[in-house]
Amino acid sequence: MSPDAATPSVEHLLRTLAPQVLGALARRYDDFAAAEDAVQEALLAAALQWPKEGLPDNPRGWLVRVAFRRLTDQLRSDQARRRREELVVAQAPHPPAPRPGEDTDPADRDDTLTVLFLCCHPVLTPPSAIALTLRAVGGLTTAEIAKAFLVPESTMAQRISRAKQRIRDGGATFAMPTDADRPTRLREVLQVLYLVFNEGYTTSAGPALHRTDLTTEAIRLARMLHRLLPQESEVAGLLALMLLTEARRAARTGCDGGLVPLAEQRRERWDAELIAEGVALLTRTLGTGPIGPYQLQAAIAAVHDEAPSAEQTDWPQILALYEVLARVSPGPMVTLNRAVAVAMVHGPRAGLALLGTLEADERMRQTHRLETVRAHLLERTGDEAAARESYLRAARMTASVPEQRYLTLQAARLGPTAGPASG
């Protein structure tokens, strides 16, 4: 589906219907890869036809029928699947008879949740799960996903193809996980949506700080998941976290596109409606189930968003929440963020001492964030020379142009540099 080929309303409708149509085909034929290819062709046909001819009376049924015909053609031309071809052709042009207990019309049942769980199957790596989720559930084309992650379309096509092959080779069936597997699988789904949002909110590479197409899609999918699983407190927590974080996006860049840190942002530019929605969702959720990392992160974001100014931020409360988060979901990034809160409550040297515990962590060598926080805290202690060096090291470690520019300017502000940072 191309943004240029469909109006925003049609595009939104297609992205909403994409996993439902895929679910109808995959459930009936139990061939996720073939069904996904057929659905992509149906989406493209709709994106080209509907803006010109108008929406059909039953858009979902239209897509199911077109995708079914595409799948029939695909199977007919695939000699290696002769048995399946004969089965499908014998029943064409009508869909196969439903299995016992199954809906008569394959378009009547919404299998979106099953599709989402399948795209986040544990046999997939996170990058593969993200790509497959955005295509199969989000309805994005391979070209759109490739553009979002700054890779060639051919590379992304190979990644998606390998992901579908791994699902097939792994013996995954088109079915919801068992009750025993569901908590683990749901955590994987939430992690994929979290990664999509984070990549959009602070892109890992390229000239832009934000990718609003990714944050918008992550929020849309999180809303969908919350609607399907309203009783899951961590699903609500993740949605609240996204809303409360996205609310600050407009203030994160200046007129020149440069990064503006949280303490310097103009809070009147924050989205009050998103903040209110996120806080209300979090208020309804807390106490209804086990407290998980997404609820805690959302609570931290809410404290920031509700503070009238940076000076009035309740840092002791934020530190207390990070202490709980460190017990619930320990990890180097939690420690890194907790160090900032420690510094705000107990002073920069206390924060630096906590940062020292991350020195030997191999995972932190892949990110510039440790050096960025170290530079900030060193500057607060008055050690400008050491802070300048940390800012420059951080600038060399990131591939994000806005972050490179910000970190280099911070270093230049503290004194002469040995030369421009590269990275």
C-alpha cells in the first residue's frame, strides 16, 4: 500500500483490515507465507481502485475475495504444491467449506490477535519480528518498512521472506498460544511494539530525530491490542507509556530540527490531550493486575508530564519508581536511567558512582547513552574537560545526525575540540 496511491482514510482502513483479512486466509489454508503474499496484493489492488471507484459495501469481504483469488492463482501456478492446488481449484470460485464450528464467511471472524502473536513468534529475531509485524499487521509495504529503517528495499524483502520461512520451518500453526505459553508470547508481542515505538521516537540513524510513521503505527497497534485484551494490565501500561511519551514529541526539536533535552522543552507544546488520555488509562490500570515494567515506565512518564516545570519535577518519586522497576525488570538501561534520578536526588557524584557499575556490561558498549549521561553528570560536578571528552565519545558512537549535532555542540560549549565528531 503506497501513501501516494490511497487517501488517508482509505490507507487507515486498509491498515486496519490487513491483519483481519490475513487471518481469514491463514486460518483457512494454514499457510501463513502464501496468505500474506496474497493479502499484500489485495491491499495494493484496493489502494489503487478504491480512491477512484469508491469504497465497496463490504471492504473487508472485498479484500478477502480478492486475496482468495490471488491465493488460488498462486497455488495453481505452484507445481510443488499440486495437491493443494487441486483442492483449491476444485472449490473455486467459492471459498472452501468451513471446518466444523467455523464461521461460514471467512470475513466474519477477526483473527488479528492470532496474526500478531504469529508475527512475534519466538523463532524470530527482534528485527525480523518487527519487519513482519509492520507488514502483516500494520499493512505497510516492504518499501515503506525499508525506508523507515534506512535499508534497501531488497534487504528488507529478504528479511521478511526469511522470517516467513522460519515460521514455516519452525512448525508454527495459525493458532493462539496455549494458556501456558500465552504470558511469554504476550511479552514478546509487547516488546516488538515497544521497539517499533522507540525506533520512531528516537531513530537510531539518519537525519531525522523522529519517525512519526513508526510511532503512529506503534500506538495504533497498541490501541488495537488493548481493545482485544482489555484485561491485560501490561498492554494498557504500554499504551499509556506510548501516549505519555509521544505527547512530548513536538517540543523535542527546535526550529532548526535540533534536539531539545527534556529540561529545556517548552511544555506548552506538549500534547495535553495525549497526556490526559495516558494518565487516565494508567489510573484505571494500576492495581488491577501485577505491576509490570510498562506500567512503571508509564508512571515515570506521567510524573514528568504532570510537572508544571522541570524544576518542579518530583524526582524523589521518580527515583522510587525506578527502584521498583530495577527489581521488577533489571537491566542496564534501567540502571542508566536510575543513575539520572539518583543524581537529581542525591547529587551528580552519586549518579556517577551508579554509572560505574555499567562499565563492564558488554551491552552498553553498543550504545552512546552511557557516555551521554556520564558527560552530563561530569559537567554538573564541574569537571568540564572530562565532560567534553565524554560528549565527543558519545557523538562518535551514534549514527543519529541530530544527536551527533547536539552532543558535538555540547562539547564545543565546554571548550575547544580536537575536531568534528564523526560516526
